[in-house]
Amino acid sequence: MSKIQVTNINDLSDNASLVTDNGGIKTDKLTGKTAAASVTVTDGSVTMKLQDGLAVVGIYYDLTNNTNQQSWNVASVTDHGTGNQQIFYTNNMTGNAISVYLCSNGNSGNGEIFGSGSNSHYQRVRDTSENLVDSTQTCSSVHGDLA
């Protein structure tokens, strides 16, 4: 059996593009060989596109103080009143077939997601009496294909 041992694999500009480290591989870029969007991951007998498992929009928002604590691919947030906000995306989705996950703290009530589209989604937070309320920690993530 042959064995190849390397520390770095360099690109044509002599930049280290792949580095081995303690039994793993480090890189800053993955691009599909056949098509740019065709990077697959296989776990046992299941194979899926890597990007299908990634959240393409995420936000951690303070509704009480109207503050974006941290986000990615979020252009802006519109406050539509107590417990009601709309998240606009920097890069749109290819269509309305997206999945949005929402969580909030301290109210033990319900979260609602509605009106999801290719450029934004709405989210509401309610307390146990079903009243709209502002929360200091509201988080959501969006899964789907970017346009």
C-alpha cells in the first residue's frame, strides 16, 4: 500500500490552499469540481449537497431595545409594533420554498412565522395569554437556496 504525506497543498500562485492538521484538513474555500454548487457530503449511505444543510440567513435580535445583536445576510429589520417584526435579506432566496426557525426567551408563549418570501419573513412573539410582546432575545434562521 502506498502512502502520500503532505503538510500543505499549494495553488498555482503558491498559496497554501489545503493544510493538513492532526488528522484533519483545513481550507478557506470549497468549490464543486463538476459544478460550483455541487459540494456533497456523505454520512454512511446518505449523500446531500453541503449547502442544503446551511442556514443562509440568521439573526439574534433584541425587540425590546430594537437592536440587531448579530446577524448574517440581513439587510434590515422593520419593527411593525410590539412583538412583530420583518427581517429583510441582503441576498434573496430563489423562491418562497424556505424553512424559517424561530426562538425567543422569557415569555413561555408562542412564536409565529408568516409571510415568508424570497426577500424577507415576518415573525411575532406572544406571551402565554397570546398577547404580542417584545423579547430581548429573539433568534431566527432561514434555510433554502440563495438566488
